[in-house]
Amino acid sequence: MREKWDEGEVSRERIREVLDSATRPDLRAEHLDDDLTHGAEMRSDHTWDAQGTVSRAITAAGHGGEPQFPHQQPNVSRETSQDEWPSPWDDDLPLAREAQRAVKVLNPGGDVSMPRPTRRRVLGIANQKGGVGKTTSAVNLAVALALHGNRVMVIDLDPQGNASTGLGVEHGSGTPSIYEALIEGVPIAEVTQQVEGIPNLVCAPATIDLAGAEVELVSVVARENRLQRAIAAYPHPIDYIFIDCPPSLGLLTVNAMVAAEEVLIPIQCEYYALEGLGQLLRNIELVKVHLNPRLNVSTILLTMYDKRTKLADQVEQEVRGHFGDTVLKAVVPRSVRVSEAPGYGQSVMTYDPGSRGATSYFEAAEEIAMRGARMGAA
Ligand SMILES: Nc1ncnc2c1ncn2[C@@H]1O[C@H](COP(=O)(O)OP(=O)(O)OP(=O)(O)O)[C@@H](O)[C@H]1O
Ligand SMILES: [Mg+2]
């Protein structure tokens, strides 16, 4: 049953208005430069109260250690526990369910595979609002797909270098990075690094140099197409490329949108998250009209869903009502484990594979893979 809006009908109408205005047909080319300039300034703080679920029957990596699989859990005396306690591996217990989830997520035997797409898919993960889960989604979707048989690249296109941190790849000053690929034309294959522990995953890191790229790109030839060219020249077979965009609509994000065929928009389940959406969709439309006709918003992922708030539910209903099947069924809950993982240079998939956060990213990746398998060849 739908709950009444906390803020009353006015807020609800306002959200509709924002979403409707985003898809207005009267987009004009001359807005592009303005939007890019102003968009580059748009940032917002992202603070939130960490009160997510802390479920941890299988603590996969320990803090920074090797993942443990359920059959390796050593400290349960089967005899004692069978006599006196219910077995923790009993299917009905939360611990056992978490163990099962962990096995599915980590896929230690390689038994579970997500279908590979019929052709390479390049997804720009964009939202000029800060802290909505772009990087977290890029990292976890990439790891999920790579753990299940897909060859994946993450391009860190944000000078903050958060995706590089989250994947545990070197990105200190002087490291060959996406900056060299964009500005100096260094082949992207020369800057990518193998992600440790995930054989099918490579990352093109971002260093602090990228902070200057926004300005430097202005004066280079074909400034909007640099990333597209770099990707096109990548010689190795790859199924997915996720481009983690910065929280702005400047030239770096435009490069991602020209290089990508698809945009994945993470939307945080809170009211203000929708405010910037209109501007984002207008910019995507402008890039589509002027620079990349193949571009489309293929995927929307609801993130940081807090089931205790009515607003989260209402935002979900509205977004689903407006965008229909573009919105993935899987919703990522707000979870402390998700936010802890980058501190250990890991995705939540490896940090706590039995957690709800890991499962939700697994399910989101599975949906993305199923769509990819259905896509026709270009
Ligand atoms: N599902 C979640 N539950 C709890 N915390 C989360 C979740 N997803 C992301 N976070 C945390 O929220 C913060 C912002 O997430 P993230 O860095 O992925 O957003 P972003 O959109 O990439 O931010 P930016 O715009 O700065 O690049 C991070 O501290 C991250 O760990
Ligand atoms: Mg980010």
C-alpha cells in the first residue's frame, strides 16, 4: 500500500515537475555550453548517517585479508554444535543464508556465470550530484560481472580517484593514468592495471593530474572525442567498460557520454537527488543530438535505499513510474558494509559477500547482464 507523502502533495507534485521538465522536447543547442560550464560547478556535500544493516555471517576478507569461503570456516565444532546448538549451516538460519549468498556472490568454483553481451558495452555512470553512488556502483557492478565470467574495465574519470581507491589500484602522482590517455594520446592499454584478486577486471586509474584535464581539454583537438578514440583503440577483447564520471557536467563527463552508448544513472533514494536529474537528462539529450546519436539512458539504479523512511519508498515509486523498465528491479540498500569496503581497497562483493549490499549489486549486475545478452549486434 502506498504511504502518504511525509511532505504532502506539494513535494510529490514537485518531483513530477522535475522529472517532466527533464524530458521536455524544447532542448536548444545553445544551452549546451552554458550547461557544461554551470554543471561543472555543481557539487553537493554528501553526508549521511551510517545506520545500514550490519550482517556478517561470512566476513569474507577479514579486514584486508584473503577471502574466506564458507567451507573454510574453521571454528565450528560440528559435534558440539550438533548436540547442543542448531548448526550454523542449517538452511533456515540467517548465518546459513548469508553463507549461501556469499558463495553466489564470490563464485569460488566459477559455476555461476552471467551471460556476456553480444557486443562490447560501454556505460558512463553519471550524475552531477555528488555522493549518489556513482563510484560505488561502478566498482561493485564491475567486480560482480568480472566474478561471473565477463571481461570488464573500469575507467576512473574522476580526479578524486575514488574508483581507483575502491579497486585497490595504484594511483599516486606519477602513475600512468587516464590523464595521459586523454591528453597525451598514450594508448589506454598502457595505463590499465590488473585488479588484484579479480582476474577479469582491469582499471584505468585517475591521478590528481586529471584535475587539470577539464581545463586542458578545452584547447585540444577533438576535445569531446578523446576518450572515445582511446577506447576504440583498446586492442583486447572486453565485454563491459564502466566509466566512473565526476560529479559535474563538464568536459570529462561529456567525453564519457561521447565514448559510451549507454548512461547508467544512480539515483539516491532521497528528495534532493531528483533535483539535478532534469539538468542531467537535458545534457544527455544535448550530447545525443550533437555529438553521439547512439547515446541512451539504458539503466537507472536506485541506491542508498533506507527502508525505514517513507520518502525512499515514495522516490522509488515515482522514479519507477516515470522511467519504467529502465530502472533496475534490484535496489541497493543503505549499508554500512558498502561504505566500509573502500577503506580496505575492496568492493563490498569481496569485503562482505554475504551482506545485503553485495547481494543487491550482484542482482543489479545480473539484470544488466541479462539485458546485454538480449541486445542485438550493432
Ligand atoms: N549503499 C550504500 N550504503 C551506504 N553507504 C554508501 C552506499 N553507497 C555509497 N555509499 C557511500 O556514500 C558515499 C558516496 O558514494 P560514492 O562515492 O559511490 O558516490 P559518488 O556519486 O561516486 O560520489 P562523487 O560524486 O563524490 O563521485 C561514499 O562514502 C560511499 O561509501
Ligand atoms: Mg565518485
